[in-house]
Amino acid sequence: MKALEGIKVLDFTHVQSGPTCTQLLGWFGADVIKVERPGVGDATRQQLVDKPGADSLYFTMLNHNKRSIELNSKNETGKEVLTRLIEECDVLVENFAPGALDRMGFSWERIQEINPRIILASIKGFGPGRYEDCKVYENVAQCVGGSASTTGFRDGLPMVSGAQTGDSGTGLHLCLGIVTALFQREKTGRGQKVSAAMQDGVLNLCRVKLRDQQRLEAGPLKEYSQFGEGIEFGDSVPRAGNDSGGGQPGRILKCKGWETDPNAYTYFIIQAAIWDKVCDVIGEPEWKTDEGYATPDARNDKLNQIFERIELWTMERSKFEVMEICNPLNIPVGPILSMKEIMEDEGLYKTGTLVKVDHPERGEYVSVGSPIKLSDSPVEVSRSPLLGEHTQEILSSVLGYNGADLERVIDSGAVGEVKRQAAE
Ligand SMILES: CC(C)(COP(=O)(O)OP(=O)(O)OC[C@H]1O[C@@H](n2cnc3c(N)ncnc32)[C@H](O)[C@@H]1OP(=O)(O)O)[C@@H](O)C(=O)NCCC(=O)NCCS
């Protein structure tokens, strides 16, 4: 048995943020029914295409463990089918532009009328307020959530990160909200509305930077490199390059081969608890007792010099050798792994974090499996659906349309041309 077995999800999501959420629900065992515009589908099917004629990796990697129904929700019969889906499902997840669901005729009030037990889960760019009507994509969310202003180097541009904290991060937040609402519904019998704004999600993940904003009032942020460099702080949290975000100073340091390999680097943290071991490893044992180096406070204004010395040591070793030497000593280090190296890591396939998936149009591809492992609800990753692959199956077996009634729905044009042919 899977944790969410028996839960039906009406998946009205597209692009990245919403699909991330419903994919997780599918991995936990929910029956995820993805509603897509007839003949078009989720726009990502045809974005960043690497194999002409096949669904893109953008789509396939975000839509595992789902069924697809083509449905025009603005057509009268389409609205009837959507109403039936709302009646049958436990959760409706959507990430349309603000107001789109209302414009279709499915306000929260109307949805509750149809099914008071349903949970309506929505992702928008912003919460209520002056920007609530804006359409938002990943990088915009990273900018308005405080991530971009605090990422990058002090003397460079604000930077967005490769981690999709705006889209996938908000999808994760929403997923937690949905499961929590399902848990509450067990006791109350009532559904509720779950909202997650991308700005809020990014800000939540940037919590430590809001911490630092307030710490600034008490004086300079001593663990930031610029403190040791004697550069004054302004009135907002500066970009801190690769300085550690915690109280433990850390940097990215060059390793053997850095001249030609863009990823021959390691992260290196000098936690107070293992300072003595760091000194011994790099060959500076006198720093253990020297007053200028022995305590974290004493080291704060010399961090550049200290890390330059450590780097002389790391540059003579590969990033993996650094890991092998430091790990047994509890010195926190980590190699900068390229996507190529990650994709070749057999250990990640063994844990199901990476999976190989077969697809009728694309053949085999590699995807990221569930990062969350439940001991009693193992995840089996199945391929993403083709557009409308399950239209008839859902109309019949989930909604009970059969015979002439099924023909009527297909003939109405609400579920797309392809399915009309399949029905003949
Ligand atoms: C992502 C986003 C910017 C995309 O905008 P978009 O491509 O213009 O798509 P929209 O969500 O506005 O939807 C376009 C239209 O398609 C319609 N539509 C979608 N599915 C449909 C269906 N099955 N049948 C009929 N119409 C459909 C919508 O109702 C909408 O119509 P409207 O403009 O008349 O209301 C926008 O959806 C958004 O801001 N979403 C919330 C934030 C978010 O999730 N962003 C991250 C995405 S990774």
C-alpha cells in the first residue's frame, strides 16, 4: 500500500511549480489526473525540445506517475466534465495566472458547492497585495523573494541560482500544505483552500538572510569576507560570494586540476570544533595555540588569509582526495559535483534518487526520483503520460461516462480530436 492510495488529485497544473507538487503526490500513491488543453497540453511538452516529435525532458521529468486527460474547460461539455472531476477528486491543484480559475467559472465558492470535501491548492507569484495580479516565473520569484540580492559576489550583479527555489521550492511548500489539509479533513470532513506564493516560498528559503538583515543593526557581519577585507557594510545584507551562510566560516577552494576543470573545487568549512584538525592537516600546527588564530573571533578578520593557506593544500589534491582525508576527521568538506558526475554516480541510482525511465517516444532517459523516502510507501517512478493518453479511461472508469453519454462528450469537442479518433 502507498501512503496516499485512494486519494484522487485533479491536476490542473502546468510548467514547473505545480507539476513538481503533483508529481510528489503521485509518488506517494495518489491517482493524479492531469487536465490538459486539447491538442496543446502543458506548454513544457514542446519547450526545450531535444528529440523532435517527442515530449521534452522538461515535461517528462516533472510529470511522472500521472494520467493525462485532454479537456477544454471553457467548452460547456468540458465544464460539465470538470464539474464531475471536482465531485470525484479529493484535491484540485492549480497554478494558473491569478483569476484564471474564476474566469473559467470555477471560483473557490463554486468549487466548495460542488464538493465541500475538496482541497483547492494554488500557487501564485505573490500573495494578496499590490502585486497579486502578476504572472510570475522562476527567476522573478528569486528576485522578489530576496534570493538574488543576496546571491553572487559583492562587487558583481545580483545572481539567480540553478536551484529552482521559486518553482520547485514552492511546489514542495504546496505539497506539504495539501497533505496537512488532508490530515485535517480526516477530523473535520471539510476541505480548505491552500495557497503558496512563490515570493513567500523563496523568502522562507532565504530566512537566514533576513536574520542577517536584523543582525546588521548590531554591527558588521563578521563571518562575511568583507569584514576581514575592511569594507564597510551598507544598510542591507550584501552578497556574500561563497561565504558560509551559518556561523561557521566556509569557502569554495581550488583543487588539483582547477586550471582546466571548471568543477575542480571543494567547499571547505572551518568549524570551531575541528580547528585543531584543520591546522594539523594543512601543516600549520602553531595556529592551534597562536592567539591570533586559536579562536573563531580571532580568526574573523583573517579569513581570506586562512582560506588562501588552506587552498594551497587543497590545490595539491583532487576534490575527492580532499573529501577522503577530511571526512574521517569530521572536517566538513564537499566536492563541487558537476551534473555529469552526479549522473554517473551509481550510488544515487541504488537509492532511487536517480532513476532510468523508459518512454515510448524518447526511449530511456535519466530523471530525479523522489528525494523523500518513506519506509512503508516505496516510490516506483513511472513515465509521464502522452497528451490525452488516458482521456477515455478517465471519462469511463473515474467519471462513469459510457455508451451514448461517452459519445456525446467526445462529439462535443471538449476532449480533443485525438480521442474522438480513438473512440471510433
Ligand atoms: C506560469 C504563468 C506565468 C503562465 O502564464 P500563461 O502561459 O499565460 O498561462 P495562464 O495561466 O495565464 O493560462 C492561460 C489561459 O489558458 C487557459 N486554460 C488553461 N488550461 C485550459 C484548458 N484545459 N481549457 C481551456 N482553457 C485553459 C486559462 O484559463 C487561461 O485563460 P484566461 O487567460 O482566459 O484566463 C501563469 O500561469 C502564472 O503566473 N502562474 C502562477 C505562478 C506560477 O506557477 N508560476 C510558475 C510557473 S513554473
